[in-house]
Amino acid sequence: MLRQPFFGLAFFLFLSVACIFLPSSDAVVSVSERRAYGWLDRQCIDGGFKPTERRSLPAGAFGNNAKNLTLGMSPCCWSAQELPTWIAKIILEEVLGLHVDIAGVADIQPAALGIVGCLDYEDWQCSKHNTTNPVLHVVLGVFYPDMVTDVEHTLDVSSGGPGRNSWTNNVRDIGPIGFGSVDADFVMQGVVADAKNKKQLDLQWGPNLAHATEFFTQLVDFNGSHGIYQYCAEDYADLLLERGYLCNSTWVKANPWRKGLLAFDGKLLWDENGDSPGRPIPARNCSSSPIGSGNIFPGWVCILDGWWASPACQKLGDPEKSCIVYADFGSGSAWSPTVVQTWEELNIPILYVCTGPGDVHMELLDDFSENGNRILFNWWAPDASSELKYHGSATKHVVAPRRVSYPPGKGAASGPSHKIARQELLDLAPEVMFLLERLLFTPAHMERLHQQLVNYVVAHDLKGYEAQDEAYFNVTCEWVRNNRLPDSSRKGGRIPWGPWVMTAEQCQPGKEWHPSTASCISCAAGSTSRAGVGCYKCPAGVFCPQKALQNRACVHQGNSALRAQSFRKIAWKALSIHILELRATALARCAHLDAMQHSLEPAVVRTVLSERPLMDTAVCSARLVQLGNMHMAAEAASVRHAHLT
């Protein structure tokens, strides 16, 4: 998927980019609607936890009431984010036994804001927030580390947010999900097939585009009537108003934008006989870079007030009649040195336009379905949303984008998408964090899942988002069923998920393994556990915290390093000595101590006390007597005597 509208966009661009490229306003799907389809609540694994057997996060974790773990997932049309989220949901619910809710995320930055606790995150804002009770707890494959600055800008107090540090204080970047998203060049399958049949030319191999202009629609012949600019309230409205067009909402899908007619009072009036925009309108004219910032590359020439012709295009004569139209949008990811240089090195005749807002780019797919205009265009990979949207539609031309590949090192580079989660889950549900840290899908895995998704939709003729949830569930459920064991994963060429689930060996000291929930549960205060074995009372004479929390379990007597930690706690509390850490010499001696249930190593006492010649060792000696450790008391007394003499 390209890094806009989702990836790497500065906050100020959001007004010009459609959130997640949802279909036109009459086809948007919400999470509540999607749950009503019924597939989100289906059971996948035989013997897995059923809804009545699952547990919520503990009360007080996020607000006063117990909360279900909430995953962020796109309501529709973002297959690269939806597929791994469906898989994680199945494992979390049916293997780990957790109640899982789904909340909608339509874009990257809103997902990040939702995890922080922004209540208006879907509006790309954080003027309303509750950082202790967020809407989202986990979002997979939607975040990029270079977006932190954009997120923190929105969180800044000056923007009405809870403060920039609310990001680092509340959100944990769990690392890459394994596959990345990439801005790629796409062409429709019909164009690919035509070139293959007529000229044995594979247009999915980038270098062949240099010889393929005859298979594309020249700009002079482009007719976008009833295809592009068919709505009044989309994000391209301001651009068209600036260019003198007016929209009549009663003409939606019937060329509602027309050139205005100047009335006697100087006002523009909508004119049924006015020209409609018949082809993409450049977001910027020739006075600047086509994306508003960045380079104007040497040798490129601007024509027609916003279209840019490559050197190879100019060599063919009139660019309007001779070149491959290339449509980019948003922040113009294709207008970058890596992509432009690839076109130039391969001698591909490009006539480039950045349409600006995202909605018109989406409507270029509608335009192809209606008018069949053949262009090269920017899209993100991996993705199957376009093919799914148009499957079964009564269109004149089949919408089936096909990615163009370039030789290694050429074209746009892939950017790794990350997993993010609330910091509290590390303590509240370590089994969840264990799973999320290991949940990885390679690009090959994702390509396979996408192909299976499309194949299922086609095979079962599932038309529309409601019907296609059947495909999402069955494809991801089959993946979960078939890929727990390494042998089955090798057989299928996939990745096993069994190692993603915590086992007893991963339990930290002070936590007991509960196989029924595949989780480690804290022992009660005064008890401890090692390697997940059942909790047992701590030995006498060792430090035990008030609460058996993570990394603060009772110190086990059989571990010499922990004995040193135990001594430090006792030395501070029982002996009233404020010792934050032992010196290297003391630690070295502690490392070789024999296990003594009712005593402390004399050498350690002597070393520590001798390093503090002004402390009142009489207090230490008296306290040790009170503890019943006469040998240590004598040692402390001898140290005190040495100080005095």
C-alpha cells in the first residue's frame, strides 16, 4: 500500500486525502454494520474457547469496569490490514480465551491517535481524550515509525491534545509485522492481456512499458464522462471550485460538475450546458512542482498547466498524443527520485499528473469500469480491495489492477509497517504481547493470502462487502487451522503460528502457568514460582514484595543473583541502610555464595558496611539480633569495632 493516504503523511495533508480510500459515500461500511454480517462472531477452531468461556481484561485496567481487548480494523477496503487482524482475532479469542472487540480504523494516524486515547481519532484530532481508557488497545500493520512526529503534533497541548509525551507514555511499538507496503505502478488486467495477445509483451515487467504506448489511452482521447468527478461532497470539491466548476447534487453520477455561467450580478451559476471535467485536473499548475514541494526533475517539461512530460515522452512528439498517462495523488509518492529515475533509465514515456485529493484517484477505477480509459497509476501493494469491490458489478470493463514489477533496486522501496499496542498490556496480558511480538507475515505470505481471498470471492461469486466477509473469515480460519504445526506450514509454504503462543517456559518468576488460558498468572503475595511451575510459599529470610507483580516476584533462594537483590532489599528495609546497588566487588562475591536460608553472607555484610565508615553499625547489629541472625550481628559488630578503632 502506498504511503499515502496512510503512510508517512503529514497531518496537514489529511484534508486532501481520503481516509483509507473508502468507496464513494454511498458505499461506506462501518464496524457495527460489518459485525451485523455475522462472520466476525463465527467460531473457527474445534475445541477453541467459545464466547461464554472467554475472559475480559481485569477491571481497573482501563477505567473502572472490565474491558474487552479491542483491536483496530478497517471497516472495509484495506485487505493488507484486515487479513492479519482477522487471524490475530481468531487466535486471541479461541486459543488465548479473551473477549475481543473490533473498533474501526480508517487510516494510520487515526489508528495511532485512537490507541493514545483520543476520542475524536476518526476525525484526525485529539481535542477530546481519555488516555487512561482508550478506544483501541492493539492495531496491526498500520503504523510507521517516521509518523511519530505527525502524531505528536496532533497530541500537542497547543493542538488541544493531552501532550506529546502521551504517545511514549501509553503506546508501545511492538515492531514490524513482517511485510511492508509499497507504492507501486499498476495497470489493468485487460491492458495486460491485450499487449500479451497482440505483441507478446508482458506489461507487468516494467522495462516493457517503453514499447507499450499503443496499448494506453492518450490524453487527447481521454473521456472521463460519468467516470470521474461524480460527487459534490468529495475531497476534490475545492479544487474544482477554484477552476470555475459548480456542482448540482441532483446530478450525482451524471456529471454533476459543470463550468459555471457568469450571471449579470457577477455570480457563477450552475449551467446544465456547461462543460464537465472530462479528464483528471492537475492539483497544481506549472509554476511549481506537481506535488507542491520537492524537485522538478531535469529534462521534465510541464504542459497543459500541470501535466509533466518525461524526456522519453517528449522525444515521441506531442505528449498529449504520444505518451502513457500516469496518475498519482495525495503527497505524490511516485514523484520521487527512485521512481522518476527508473522511468528515465528504462526510457518509459510518462505524462505525469498528480490529481491531489484521494477521492478522484479512487474514481479513476470507476472511470475505467465505465469508460475503459487505460492509464498507468499509483496504488499500494499488497492489496485486493479494488478487485473485491468491483467483483460481480455490471460494469463495461473489468476492474482488476495488476502490479508492474521493475528490476531489483529500481522503483519505489517497501516500507515496513508496524504493530502498536497499549503499554499496560505488557503487565495486564503478557500472553497477548508475547503473541503480538511474534506475529509476523512475510511478503510472500501476504501475497498468498490475498490471492486466496480473491479466489474465494470469485469461486463463491460473493458480491459486495457484506457477502465478502465470508471470504475473509474462511480464508483466515483455514490459515489458522492449517498452520499451527511446523510440518503443516512447510507443506503449505507458510509460517507456523504455534510458537506465537506463550508456554510455561516463558513465565517470569512469580507467575504460574495456566494451560487452560495459555497465560501466566501472578502468584499471591508471599508465594513465588519458577518456569511456570505451581506457586509455592517463599522461603523464610528472603525478600517478598507486597504484590506479586511482573518482575517483582518473591526472590527465590536458589538463585544467587536474586539472593543479592534480596540482601539489598533487606539491607534497606530491615537495617535502615539506603543501598541502591552493590559495587562490583560485592556483586562478584554474591555470585558465589552458597544457599543459606537463615543467614546472609558475612563477606557481603563486611564489604558493604566497610564502604560506609560513618554509618551507625550498632543499629545494624541490633536489627540483625532482632532478626535472629546472631552470626551476622557479630559480623556487623566487628565492622563497627574496626571503624571505632
